[in-house]
Amino acid sequence: MRSIADIRRLSRTARQDILNTLEQNLSDPSDAFKTLRAKGTRRSRLTPITESTPRSPKNLSTIFGKQLDSISGSHHIVRQGETVAGAILERITQIQENEKNTSSTHRVLSWNLKMLDIAGMLDTLHKHHIELVVPHDLHDGTCRAEASSISIGITGVEAAMASTATVALSNGPGMNRVASLLPLHHILLIPQDRIYPNVEAWFGELKKENKIEQILCENSQLSLVTGPSKSADIELTLTLGVHGPRTVHAIIYKNS
Amino acid sequence: MTINIDAPYKSRIREALSDSGTRKAVDRAMGELAQRRERAVNAIDNETMRTESHEIREHAIRNLPGLLVELETNLTRNGCEVHWARTGNEANDILKTIARTRKIKTAIKSKSMVTEEIHLNTSLEEIGVKVVETDLGEYILQLADEPPSHIVAPVIHKGAEDISELLQNELGMEPTLDPSIMCDAARKELRKHFLSADMGISGCNFAIAETGTICIITNEGNGRMVSSLPPVYVVIAGIEKVVPRVEDAILLWQAATRNATGQDASVYFSMTSGPKKPNHADGPKEVHVILVDNARTNVIKKGYADALMCIRCGACMDVCPVYREIGGHAYGKTAYPGPIGSILTPLMNENINIGKDLPFASSLCGACKDACPVKIDLPKLLLELRNDLSKEKITSPFQRFLVKCFAWISKKPSRYKKATKIAGLTRKFSKESTQVFSKLPGPLNRWTRSRALQKPSNKTFKETWKDSKADFQVLKSPPSQK
């Protein structure tokens, strides 16, 4: 049996060996590649894979919604006269009806929604007996058991990409991973001005503003999520919710 | 039926060809996957995506040493512990030590080819750690004690009936052929493991050097669970997985998913840079990254660095007429079946006899080359490998003798002329009235055992050319149009 010190020593020798061999093999005058197409060049700007023409936020909301519907998700764009809280309540009622759940109180696994700063939302949800559960430490047994018993999760997003209906979910203070992972139903709250044409546009902006480090490294994990959890392992038949949420519903709203 | 993957090459192939049920299932599934793929790549500027993906991967392989050091520096800065391993055994030793010192009892694992390659499960089980596969397909295979047969759709050789029976026996599921009910049964069982396991293990699709970020692609969400729920998360990454920039990973992610399953984007793309911070509610407390060579440097040394550009999308398998007939298990005891596997398996095994026949299990039709999202010239690599194997005298002496004879004949026009004349005479020995020999005598019958041989023509090509010269004259000078 090796000790930690042993494997550290082993790792150091292995590192040196691997790097030396690589240097040697790659600098060999007889090329390491059989085909020489790019000869090691690379371009500084890559071509976006999907649609990238700048569009109005309203337009992007529609594209995002349609795309999400097409990959087994659903969406609701909050219109004038409607509220975000109203849209959430409507969705929860829908889920309850589908699951034939008659309980009057509903516990929802959630981010700290105060951060989203949506006027009056928390009060309205409270009035309608929606209890938002924000877990503090998932490595604590009780907290974990509680989180895993809840069937609806609500989160915000870092950004949303219209062309593929992808959302970027990061984790950080008040933003947990489990609310978008453990429950069977996930509700996304997406402010209209966080929707980008495609994933390249968002990362492009982060790079320009020097925010890549902050988004990727300080948050420890960034997840790009596109629709509900899927599998086609059994005879290529599409099945939803094999591990993550079975339904993903986006509520898109105009920020005040 | 599952074929014996340890059997010799020829009996594996024969076994696979005689299993018409599996053949049909694999052929149908591959046809469907190939169609989905085609739709997804035709919807975009595929050629540009392929060119750029190729450039990224080639640049990365050419600059591996620098990129690996940059990756290590940034992963360490983010709070990960980076380990290096020359072989699968070293990687397993490191993992076992981590598991033992943290008193790990159960590990959950998301689908990963490199862990298949180094036989990680067996190794952890040796020290009493239970490893649970969490990808639905891999989980089914673990229950059935079978290896995967495709790198993207591992259980594609099994029908719904087989899977249902297995889940009824193992999980006490009610009889059903409905995949969603089967999924539910697996979800319930696996959820318990997700919540209780003390270690998560995954492979790595791309490792971003500039930020120190490990990216994994899943559709089910098991990758996100494995990297989020247990207190210890261990990543096993082949050293070739590194890419320089975030945008490279974003491009390759889309190239991989479009080619693997025909989706615009996979459901989950989890980008982990380090352990949780004290004010985070969840995430692993420790993240270890084990960078594994396991003969990758050797692939470069042998001059096949092209093969390391592979992003494991499985497109070459879906379009390969050979794979579609024989399925993945016929390729033997290897983590990588299909065209790319036929290159990697013989190159990555110390014992060259393992997988030495695989480069010959190809018709060189080129479908894989046209499909490959990083433009690996697979037929060229297969041909080069055949050449190398023959130079190393690994191919059969009889085969080498025949090829030498052919070379001797072809080197001089006079010899070639005589040989074609003699070949034409062989027609006379056949009693068959058809245009083919259906059975050749002596050792030559090996050729006709599974296919007929076209009879040589009575006249050589040159004679035919002479006779029809008049016709060609006409063709040369078409009547002028008025």
C-alpha cells in the first residue's frame, strides 16, 4: 500500500518523464503526424456554430422559448400586466395537478431569490404558502435529506443562449447546484437582458470584459444546461428525467 | 447474446456475424445515429467547424508539454490537486491511495472511456471500494457484467426485452417494455447512491489550460451529480485532452454533441475549476485531477499523433460498414472499438499482438474520414499501420509472401503482362457457368469462404482497349454542332 507521500513522489517522477518524452517525441524532425494539414496554426477568432446576428431582447426571448419547447422543455414570457410570481404560481399549480398533489403548502428548493431583486415576488409566493428552501450545507446529512425530498427547484441564470436554449448556471454564495439538479421539476427565472444570441456571444463578452476568471474559477463550477435530463440508452428511445429534472420551464421576464 | 471478447480475432468475427439479432439491433441503431448526426451537421457550416476543430486539436497536441504545465498551474491555483501517471497502474495506485486515506466506501462514476481503458473499477474493488456506474447504459452493463460496445451508446447491442429482464431480476422491477418505466426504476436506485457515495469519479472531455477547468459532457445529468454531490471528486484525464482556451472547448463541445447524438448542445456541459468555497452550499471539498499518459506518448513516438486529436464522438463507428455488421464487442478486449479503435488499440498496447488484426478489419471506404469532426484521416492511418505491422513481421508469413509476389510481378511490365494472360486462362479451369469463382481449391478457399471471386476477363485490358479503339476515336472527335 502506498502512502500519500509515496504517490506524490511517484507523481513528480511521472510528470518529469511524461514531459521529457513529449518534448523529445514532438521535436523529432520526422513529424509526429501522418497528415500535415494545419501545421500547428490556429486562428484567434473562431466561427460561431449557430446563428449570431444581433437581435432585439424581445426577439431573443421568443427564439429561446421556441428552441426550449423543441427540446422537450417549456416556457412562459411574462407580459405586461402579469407578474413573475404569478407565472411561478401557475407553473407550480400545473405540476401539482399533473402529480395529483393536493397539499396546500409547497416547499421549493431554491437559490436565494432575494438576489434577483424582483419587486414583490417573495411576498406573493409567501402569501400563497410557497416555502422557499435555500440549503446551507449539502454535506450535512439533515440538509441533504431535506433537499432531496423536494420535487420542485427554482433558480436564476448567469446567462441564457437563444440559439440552443442553453442556460449557464454557476454556483456561489446563495446559488446552489442542487436546486437545478435534484428535483424532478426545474423552474428557470430568466431576465430578458441576460439572453444572448448564442453561447459564443456570451463567452466573447466575458472575455472582452475580463470576467472569464471570475465566472469559471471563483465559482468552482459553471454548468451549461440545455433542456431536461435525457437518455436514449435503451434502444435509442428518448426518455426524460433519468437523473436530473424531467421538466424544465423557463419564465422569461423584463427586468425593471 | 454477448460474444466472447477474449476469443481470437477470427472466431470473434464469426461469432458476431452469426448473431443476427445483435447485428440487426446494431445496424438499425447506427443507421439512426448516423441520420441524426447528418441532420445536425448539415444544419450548420460543418466544413468550417471541422477545419477549426482540427486546427485546435492539432495545435494542442503539438504544444502538449507547455499546455499541460499551464493546465497544472491553473488547476493548482484553483485549489485542485494534480497528479501524473505514466501508466494505468500508476493512475489506479494514486486513486487507491486517495480512496484509502479518505476511507471511501462507495464511488459513483460517470461514463468515461479512459477509466475503461485502465480497468479502474476492478482496481478499486480490490481494496473494497464499491464502484457504481451512473450512466444508464453503463449501469445496465454493470448489472449484466458486460463491457460497453459503443463509446457513446454503450448498451446498443441489447434490446429492450433483455434490459427489462435484467432490471426485473436485479432491481425487482415490474415486467415492462416501456423505456421510461425502466428509467424510473434505475433513477430510484441510482439516486440512493448519488446521495450517499463518498467519492465521485469522471473522465474528462476537455481540460482548459488558460483557466484550469475540467469539462465533461453528459445528457442524463450524472456527470453533474458526480462532480457536485460527493465530498471528493476525482477526474481521470488522458494527457491529450487539454485545449488552450475556453472558446476552444466551447467549439469542440458543440462539434462533439452534433456528431455524437445529433443534438445542437448536450443537456449538460459541466465545467469544474475547483473545490467548493467555504460560503458555497454544495460542491466537492476536494478535487483531484489525475493526468494519465498510458501509451499516449508512445502513439506520438510511433508517428500517429493524428489519432490523439480524437474527441470520442463515435461518428466513425456510426458510419462504418464494418462496425455496423459486427458491433463493438467483435473488436475484442478494448475500450475503443470501431475505426478509431482499430488505430488506438494496437498502438496503445505494449503487446503489439493485441489488436494487430484490427487495422485489417476495414474496407478503407473512407466514410469515417468524411464523418470525423476533427478530420482525422483514418484510412491513411490504417494503411500506415498495416505497413508498420508488416515491416515488424507481425502479419502472417503467407500474407507477406503473397504481397511480395505481387510486388515482384508488378515491378516489370513484361511480367505483369504475362501474369494477366495467365490469370485469364484460369477461367478455363472453372466448371461454373457464372462470372465468379464461388469456391477456390486448396488454401485459396479461405478467400472464397465468405465471398465470391470475380473471374478474370478473357482478354486483358490492353487487348480490350485495342479492339474498341474505333469507338474511342469517335468519342475523341464528336461531330461538330451546327
